Amino acid sequence: MFNQEIYLRAINFAAHFHTEQKTPKGLPYLTHLSSVAMEVIWACTESSLKDEDTDIAVSCAFLHDILEDTSCTIDDIFKEFTEEIALGVEALSKDKSLSSKKEQMQDSLNKLLAQPYTVQMVKLADRISNLQKPPSSWTKEKAAIYLKESKLIFSCLKNSNIYLAKRLEEKMLKYEEYL
């Protein structure tokens, strides 16, 4: 199903750049990236995606936060991976030069809608992974905004993968318990 060499290249590349980064729970950031990749691998299997599409999707899953959170550049990704993967990772990255989070999200969704489903589904998997119990520092209002944003992501990208769309819908219902 998936090319192990590409998988290892993507996870090692991500581990190198995210080496010091931690999740909000204090775990190595690679745990989040692995969670997103696991969701994508499961969805690719359930959807019987072609091997090359699976390679792109899983690579993008491991690399989806690398431009936003590390010193890695788009040129670094172009040098190490295919053009499809580099463009996918770029589309999955928020433009921090935009002034508000709302603008960043809308811009990100617009970029993703121009990408193939194999890239769009990574955003669904990322949100699935992130829809855990909110940090204790979050207000109910902030958690409600996050859920509203999740619903926007779902409405825009649900057609990219039926399995991930269903999982995200279930996670959003569960998340409502925290509001």
C-alpha cells in the first residue's frame, strides 16, 4: 500500500525539524504527526487509494505543520520530496502574514480546495487528531470557536474522503460535551 522508503523519509524529515517541539500535553510533537498519519493511512486503506496517492497523503500528513512551526522552508521540501508533496504541504500551511486567524483559516481552505483530495484529507485528519478535550486554559468560548472552525473545515472538505468526514463528524459531536 505505502512505500516504506517514502514513509521513513517523511517521518525522519519531520522528526529532524520538529525535534524540540512538544504537544500541549508535553509529548514529542511527532506523536501528533503520527496520529494524523495514522488517520490518513486508515482512510487510504478504506478508500482503496492508489499507492502513489497514498504516498502523497501520508507524506503530507507527516509534514503538514513543518512550514508553520519550524525553520524548514518550502525549498527544503521541494529538494527532498516531489512537487505534489511540496505543494500539498504549502497548501496545508497557514499564511502567518495575514492579520487574523479567521483570514488565515479562509486562505488555507481556499488553497486546499485547489489541491487534490489526497491533500485535503490531511486537513480532516489533522482536525480529528486535534479534537481532544480542550486544554484547561481554554475558555468555553474559545472551545466553541474551535468547534465552529471545525465545522467550517468539515463543510469545505468533507467530500475529500468519506471515512475521514464521518470520523470528524463523530469527533465534533463528542467535542460538544466539553462546551
